Amino acid sequence: MSVYKYLIVGLGNPGEQYSGNRHNIGWMAVEEFLKRHDGKIVQESDIYMACEVKYAKKNILVCFPTTYMNGSGVAVKKIAAKYEIRTQDIIVVVDEYNFPLGKVHLKNTGSDGGHNGMLNIITELGTRDFNRLRLGIDKNFGQGELVDYVLSNFAEEELPNLAITINKAVDSLECAIRNGVKRSMCVVNSEELWNSKEKKTQKISETVTE
């Protein structure tokens, strides 16, 4: 039995030249999760970097595959086997061009959705039944332009919505760790998680004003 409650995987391509790409939004979000909770590196191999986070009294393993996107599944399979993590306890954080920037969506199974990194994970794990947190990157490209689009950086005017997306992703991961993925899907996907926060803040503000 694993000492880790979840394995969180941030998808992206390694290297400074890719760090600001739309394809790397999953990596960005998981990096922010690590920063927020003072994550520590526990292992670096030739195909992944593994970190550890303690949150809500649970040990969480975080992985950044360094295989490039299309080989992500090789890294996920190896680290899951090494730390005895079940596929249903894996959460992959990934970019999704079918969603607008600012939207996040939590799901506990599904297809690869045309995403080569997800396809490789499904192939290597031999199952689609792992969790995925999909982060919108918009669909501002024409026919045959997908590859160039996902490997492009976010425009300056998109940066505020990028920050919102990353914060929502971290909130979603925290919610999933506290409450479980299945229980968290509804409040994340309906945006109730953030609406309730806004209502609570507004209520406190009104009380202070009074």
C-alpha cells in the first residue's frame, strides 16, 4: 500500500523554451500547487522529477514527466509502479483547447480527447480510468494550426485569465485531496467552489461594513 494518497502529474514539455507554452499550463498549475504548499523534491530520474507535498494531513506525490509530452505515459507508469500508486489515485493536470481560458474541469475517466500526452498515458497504464483536471487554453487556431498553437505562448492580454485558471486548478486539487475526486467533481465543474468563496467573502465584507 502506498504512503501517498494521490499522485498528481503536471503535463508539459521540459526546458525553458517551452515553459510559457499553452501546452505547459498543466505543468504551470502543478508548480503553483507545489509553491503554495512548500513541496520538496524527493527524486529526480532521467524521465521524471518527483516531489512531495503534505496537505490536509495527507502525503501527496507530484510528478513532472521530463520525457516530452508524447512520452508522458512512460514516466507516469514508472513512478506509479515505484510508489505503488493505483491508477484511480492518479490526477493528471492537462491543457484542453475545447475549453476557454479560465475554465477547469475535473473528471475521473475519459478518452484522450486528441491529446497525445493523454493518449500515451492511457496506452502505458492500459486503462482510461484515472483522474484528469483539464485546463482551458482556448481554441484560437485554424485548420492545421493546432501544433503551432499549443506550442505558442499565451498573449499578454491573456495573462490575467491564465492566472485565474492556474489558481482555479490549485483550488481544484486541494478540494479533490480534501474531499475525494468524485465528491469534488460537482463543485468544481459547476464553479460552485468559487461562487461559494465569493459569497463568503461578500458576507464578511458586508458584516465589517455594518
